[in-house]
Amino acid sequence: MPFANILLREVKMVTKDHSLLLTLLIAPLLYAFFYGSIYSNKEEEKVPLSVVDDDHSKLSRQLTEQIGRTQMAEVRYVASLQEAEEDVKRGTSQGFLYIEKGLERKILSLQQANMVVGLNAARFLPSSDLLGAITQVGLTAGAGVRLKYAQMQGLNNDMAMQETQPVMLDYRPLFNEKSSYGSFLLPGLLALILQQTLLLGLSGGASAERQKNGIAAWIQLSNYNPSTALWGKGLFYVLLFATYAFFFLNVNFNILHLEMRGSGWQLSLVMLLFILSLIPMGIVIGLAFRSQLLCTQVMAFSTYPFFLVTGYTWPLEKLPAALQWFSMLLPTTPFLQLYQGIVQQGAGIADRPGALFHLCALWAFYTIICLWRLTRLTVINDKAVTFHQG
């Protein structure tokens, strides 16, 4: 049975090659738990904020106390604006809040008052989180003052509230309700680990075949059938990485408290299709190298570029045109669209038919290229055998 013979040969090759063994059997689990632990808390809390209160009024104290009660900010009082700026430069604070003198008097007399917020935008998350917390408290305090003023004008509570907030904003995040960075990043990161460890191991194994002159034996075991050679070798990776995918979705998702909103069966189908599209791609890449070490180095270098151009962390349409075309050649791009929709939004495969067709097209595209490449190698091998016999 050619399939079984090639499968057993692949198992033996992996177990004898320490680099492949490390990449395929240890790295997926190690990376999944290591990178997952980094973002396990998911939400940032108590970012240090220096406060300079030159007003020393009841209202300014209430404002700073309310900011300190939020999840995001940890308030520390400093005596001067210069000291607050020095804290930011030293990194002991991620920003400062300056409350001008006379703030309470101006607000109670319905004059405009200012609070100056300086944030360390060199770090994106702390500055964004602090700005959101301070803005929310500032708007709430402003609405409270306007409400009190309207009541002093003789309006009842309902009319005063309507005068204060004629348009009520009802903000409801549909997915990732807490808008946490970890809940956004971790599902995609686990998919990236699955992809890169598969490509690293498979391309490294294919390049090792070429480096060690093992292609002839591989093709002979398939009875010179390129399709049997491709999927006989690929079957090992289908079984192994389908197991990893099942483990990630059931164990890592539970440990990291990640939600899976969509259908498990549909996600399993998409995962299988993704793995099937990566196998011929990985073999094609591996056969392009004569050195296993060089192939592994190139694939390791490709990890972040592959992830960054897929549209997961940055909108695909905002990439340069050349990178958009390159992204369209990666199975990761349509897969992440389907994967994110199912896992985080509860969408179905039918909701994103374009991404499904794109992934199927890439599977066919890389399968055709891989079969053509193996056919050429078969012909070359036949010629070599004929020449040797002659």
C-alpha cells in the first residue's frame, strides 16, 4: 500500500531528525501555552497616571477620585507639571492630567474649563486606555454639572435629564464585549502557531529530502504517482495538525477563557481545509531549497510578515497594492476571515462565501503546482535510472 508506506516513512524520518521532532511535536504546544500565558489577563489594569491639581476644589478631587476608581488608571498626585512630565520621561507614569486653577468656579458659572491630558503615545495600549477612562469621567462630570444647573432653573428631573442629554448614546460592543486586546489577539495567534509550525516542519522535511537525495525513494514508494507521493506524505501532517487544532480549540480556549461563538463542525471543516491547503504549499516551498537549514531559517523569518499582511491586525485594504496581492496568495488570509467570523462573531461559512471560495482556490492552486513539481522530479528520476542502467 503506497499510502501506508509513505506515511510510515515520514514518521521514521521525523523521529530521526531532531530539528523536525522539535518543530512538529514540541513547538506547537510550547508556543501555544507560552504565548497564550503572555496575554492570559487580556485586559490592562491600573496604568499609572500623574495628576497635578492646581484647583484644590471639591470638584477636582471628585474628578481625580472617579478616575482612580476606574479599572484603567492608578492615580498618583504630584506637585507640579514639570514633575509630572519627568515621571512620563522616566516611565514611572504613562501620562499626566493637569487641572487648572479655578476649574470648579468656571464650571459652576457655566464657563468653559480645561483639563490638560498628556499621554505617552509611544506605547499604544496605555495611552488609549487612559484616554478612554479620562474622557468617560470628564463627560460624566460635565453632564452632572449641566443637570444640576437645569434643576436650579426650575426643571424637574426628567426635563433636566432631557436637557442635559438630548441624545443618549447606547454603546454596545457586539463581540469582545470588554474590548480587551488579549481576546482579540489570542485566537489569531493560536491559528498562526498552527500554520507556522506546520510550514516549518513540512518545508524543512521536504528540503531535507532534496538535500539527502531522498526524493527518488519517496517517489518510488508512490509507484511514481505524484498525487500518492503528495498525500501519502501529507497524511501524517493532516492527522497531526488536526489533533493540534482540536487540542487548541478545546484545551487552550478553555484555559485562556476564550469564547467560541459559532459552530464547532463548521470550524472543524474550515480548519481541515486550511491544513490541506498548507500541505502542498509547504512541500512546494521545501522543494525550492537544497539546504534544510536555509529553508528553516527563511520560514522562521516569514512568521510575522505572513501574519501582518493577512489583514488580521491591520485592514487589508490599507496595505500597499503589492502586499495585498501577496496576501491573496496566502491561505492564512481567507482562513482568518472565516476563522474570526466563526470563533468571535458567531458567523457561519455561508456568511462569507468569498473567503471560502478563496481558500478552496488556493488549495487547488498549490496542489496543482505541487503535483507539477513532483511530476518533473519523477521524470528526472526516471531519466537518471535509465541513464544508470544504460
